[in-house]
Amino acid sequence: MRKLILVEGLPGSGKTTTAQLIADQYKEKDYDVRLFLEGNTRHPADYDAVSYFTSKEFEHFIGQYSSLARQIEQHAEERPDGMIVRWAHLKQDIGDQFELVRDELLPRDIYELPLDLHMELMVDSYERFVDQAMVEDALYIFECCFIQNPVTIGLIKYDATEEVITSYVERLAKIIERLDPLLIYVEQDDIRKSFTKAFHERPKEWAEGFVNYYNNQGYGKTIGAEGYEGTLSVLQTRSDLENRIFEQLPMEKLRINNSAFNMNGIKETLKKILD
């Protein structure tokens, strides 16, 4: 039984809607569907708003903020050689007091860690997820965490080599083999058109943050990317790399072209595929 469907694509491609449509169609067939979209802080495989401490660092952290120790420990979990703290949940729990620990937690966010450490923590998380999913009668649907996130941190943040990034995704692919995964890539013929649409439709904070993230570190900084056009250039490089990785992965996969933004058409295409 298939236990995992992965939906990937560039910003504005329609991957979120596609993932939701897939979930809806399986729910109609009475599947136990567990959909995790980008930014879900309870994701069973990926990390969002989660910090990592070595054992010694965590011990010091707890000692430094003893008045919040109970709440911190409630949102902490053991990991290899250390602890993770789900800081988004801690923030909800302690409210304004989060400002006291903010500067300890955010620099240790797993997506701010050195690439090697980040990858090892993610590999461990995927292994834990697969062990859990294998004993459950459920179908998981993940948006963007399998290719997008490794490429984003590898290329956009750290300008790592293609070999390093591809090898990392291949490690994740090997781990999830037991779940009989299906990889779906939602694509657009015109990246400029689809990204421009998303850029103007989404909140200003998202657009400004995206440009800053893509231009001012890693690959964007290496090539001197500036402004909107610089972001598009980096995005095109990301697209090319994701497509090469997609083609190399030895797993069941398919492409869905959403250039027409025709959700009814996508829905019918998915129905035929999933049936």
C-alpha cells in the first residue's frame, strides 16, 4: 500500500492546490489522509520553527532560563547528541516571555544551522517518520519538503555543489523507499509569468522576504543577484537543478503541467492518475 505522496514545484506553480486536491480525492475513497503543507509546525518529517541544541547547550539553556524550564521541556525532544525545541509551540505557550529566549532559539533554528548538521538532523527525522508511518494505516501527503527544501538550503542559502545537494535528496529518497512513494512535480512553461503572478498576489512581506532570501546569501550573493530580476535568475537556476534531480531519482514520479492554471483540468488529470 502506498503511504506517501510528495508534491513539488516552484512558488506559484499550484503545488499547494494540487496537494489539497489529491488529499480530497483520497478522502472521498475513505482513506486516512494526513496532509502537511509548507509551514506546518507539526510536520512528521520536516522541521519548521524548530531549534537544535547539543546536550551541553540545552543544559545551559535550561539553567539560564530556569523560570521557563518546565515550558521549554514540554516542547523539547531528544535527538542525536542533543535536543530539539519546537519554538513556535513554545511561543504560543509562553506569549510575551518568548522575547526572553528568542535570541537563544532563532540562531539555532534547524534551517539556520551549518549544512552538514542540518542534513544529518533531517535524515534522522525522515528515518523516524518512516518507522512511524510503516505501522500506521494512513496516507501521508507532503508539499515541498522533499526537493524544494534541500535545494533551497543547499543552493539558495549555502551555494553548495550540485553533487552535495543531489546526494542529500537521494539519501532521503532511499529512506522513504519503504513507503512506496509517488513524486509529483507541478510545473509551469513560463517561470517569469507564474512567479510574477504569485509575487503580486501574496502579501508584501512574503514578496520582500523572498527577494531578500534569494539575493543576499548563498548562490544569489555569489552571482551578485539584485532586485526582482536577480531573484528570477536564482529561481531559474533552482528550477533547472530541481528538474535534473527529479529526472535522476529512481522512484515512481510524474509531471503535471499547470501553465493554464486550470484547476478543474488538474482535478480530472489527478483523478485518472490516482484511480
